[in-house]
Amino acid sequence: MMRMNEDFLAGVKGALPILVGVIPFAMISSVAAVSVGLTFPEAMGMSVIVFAGASQLVVFQLMSIGSPWIIMVFTAWVVNLRFSMYSATLAPYLQKLSFWQKALLAYMLSDQAFGVSLGYFLVNKKVNHRWYYFGVAVTIWIAWQIGAIIGALLGALVPASWGFDFAFPLSFMALMFAALSDSPTVIAALVGGMTAVFAKQLPYNTGLVLATFLGIASGYFAESLNTKSGVIQ
Amino acid sequence: MSAVSLWLLFVAIGLGTFLLRFIFIYLFGKIAMPEWLQRALRFVPAAALAALVFPALTHPTGHLDLSLHNFRLLAGLGGALVAWKTRNVLLTIIVGMALLWMMEAAFG
């Protein structure tokens, strides 16, 4: 039991430094929510139900250009596909739990909770993974919701003429560069980005989904070529 | 968009996102993730985010604009430099927004 408390607290401490990034991002998401016309309960409802900042910002951008409902849902899912990769990576550490305990830990999974936890697990072998992860994830969840509340309250004070919607592509840009770890990922980004520019005029923003899939396919193909040429050499 | 379809939107996105977070934690030991899928998923963030960023800069008003009057393209390139060097979300937003406001104040 002592071990569990220690590891939970270590998780809370591990999460603290990155709250500097989490809270402003949560605030921005809520300011954006209010700027596209959501009320305070709607902004907070989305923040709690979805709890995935990048996809929330994507939805607001699509709302502001009048995209259909189904495109917003589908695009948000595509943006959140990365969570299944995190889920697969963390799965071995989050076992021997009940269905509902797993469901709770999965609901709180975020980019930051994944990054902090996995980084810690790879270095510290003697740790109760479930409690450490729970400490990280719940700290980030609470900080996110506090940031979201502040943002939703401040949102009404930000006039549209400031062009604050430009913060969406800027935030995606920083996340995108963080995702460029090798040449296949760069190729995936270039093909995805260029396709989206050329497919911009396709109806209902379907170009976005097409571009994402072509980008993924290009990265996958480039990586396969790399692997094969590596074998030959 | 009506209030009902808005809440349905949140629930639809939230349920799908929850399943993506839950699926492999739940299925661990029951079924393995195919190797090709694991490899493909690695490219989702880069491809999806680039597909959002590029047109937002090249089509600020819905039409292609690669001229010097497209302040969002220019400010976005400045922001990209910061994003590339720092990978910091907040700093990228601050620099990009500042560049946009300065250009609008000076030339807009």
C-alpha cells in the first residue's frame, strides 16, 4: 500500500513540469470554443466528454467554416487515431485491473500522460506502473479542466477581430514538428500537407481526410523502402 | 448548429476517442495489434496535422493566395521556424500571432 502511494505521488510530481504547457493549451481550446459560439456549459461539456485538445480545435475550425456534422466527427476521430498507438504501447503496464478501472485510466489518456509515463517506465523498472500512470494522468486531467474553465470565462472577452482563429494552425504546427522524428514522418507530413492544399476545393472538407490517408500511406511506403535498402546494404 | 446536434457531436467524438484510448489496454493478452497497423499509426500525427496546417496558410479566405498580401502565410512561416526550433506550442502561438498583428498594423 505504501508503495502505491509513493508511486502515485511520483506520478503527480512527474506531471507538474508539463502543466506549464497543458494549462495554456486548455485555455486556448476553451477561448476557441467560445469564439465559435459555444456557451460555457457546452465548452466545458466538450472538454470533459472529449478531453483531446487537438481534435477539439479541429472541430472548432471546421465549425467556423460550416462543415457538416459527419465530417467533424470523422476528422476528430482521425486526429485522435494516435491514442490507439498509445493504448497499445501502455497496455502491458496497465493490466491486472477491472474493466472499469481500465476504462477510467484509458479515458484519462493524453499525449502528455503517455509521454511522461512511458519515459519514466523505461528508466525506472521497480515501480507500480498503474499507480504512477494514474498519478500523472489525473494531475493532467485536473489541470486541463481548470485551464478550460479559465479559458471559457476569458473567451467572451476576446474580440473576433484579433484573428484568434489563427492560433489553431499555429498550435497544430508545433505539434506537427514534434511528430517529425525521421524522414518517413517528414514525407508523411509533406504529402499530407500538399495533398490538403490541392484537395482544398473538394466538397465537405473531404480533402482533409484524403490528405491524411495519403500522408500515412506515403510515410509507410517510405519506411518500407528504407527497411528494404537497409537489408540489401 | 442546434444545441442537440452539438451535444450529439461531443458524444460521438468522445465515444470514438474513448474506444481508441481503451481498445488495446482492454484487448491486451486477448488479441495482438497487427504489425502493419502499428507501423501505419505512427504516421497519423504528422500527416493529419500537416493536412490541417498547410491549407490554413495557403487558403486564408477559402481561396489559394500565395502572394505577399497573405499575412497568414508569412506569419505562419515565421511560426513554423519557431515550431521547428522549439516544438513549443505556446511560443509558436505567441510569435505567430505577434507577426500577424504587426503585419496587419503596418500594411493592413
